[in-house]
Amino acid sequence: MQIWVDGDACPGDAKALLFKAAVNRKVQVTVVANQSIATPKSPFIATIVVPSGMNVADRKIVELVSAGDLVITADIPLAADVVAKGGLALNPRGELYSDDNIGGRLAMRDLIDELRGAGLVTGGPSGYSPKDRQAFANQLDKWLSKKR
């Protein structure tokens, strides 16, 4: 059982919850990023630093993920690749991506991207809120409980 973290864009609150879960539940958490990420010293927490570049961390995660693993990411195409390999992906806002919903989420992401390119949609997601943090914590706890 392994948790992979797309570390470049993961909110600090979500990483803190993951680090605490790694130590308390004795589950391996590996942060993959294109820069060094501060992590607590623990045999259950690791980092992989990849070269800078578009989707380099994503490709590394897809290369390393195994069926049954959990990947923390807000990147829908990465989530789709993880699900295709038999893993699950969890958005830091608490949305779990699986075979049941990833196709719809990928289609919605592509539509929003087209609308943004046409200037019909501006701005990005709202800031990370306590509600997001709680939803993430709840989904993470569910996944960890199922794996035990």
C-alpha cells in the first residue's frame, strides 16, 4: 500500500495530513516534485525530485504507481492515467477519482479548458478552505481504513 503525492501543487495542509497519516498508520507516502519539498524525518515518508519540465513529475508517478495505490493530485489527466493502471486518485479538495467517474471529470476538464481558451471562462479555482481540508481528510481516512 503506497500513497504518491503530486507535490508541486499539493496544498501544505493536505501534505501535513498525509505526513501525519504516514507516521500514525505506518503507510508509505512518497512526494514527487520538481523541487525539494520539506518533509518530516520518518521511514514512512520519502521524496523523489525530478527534473523541471512539463508533466515530468506526473510521468514519474504513472511509472511507479501500482494497482491499489493512491495518488494525491488535482491534475485530472494524471488521475486518469492512475485509474487506468488500477489505482485511485484523490484530489486535495476531497474528490476521489475512480473508474466510475474519471471519464466524466476528464471530459469536463477538457470542456473548461476549451472555454478558457476561447476567453469564455476566466480565473481558477477558489482558495483551499477548511471545508476542502475536511473533505480530503475524510476521504483519506476512508481509503486508509479500507486498506487495513
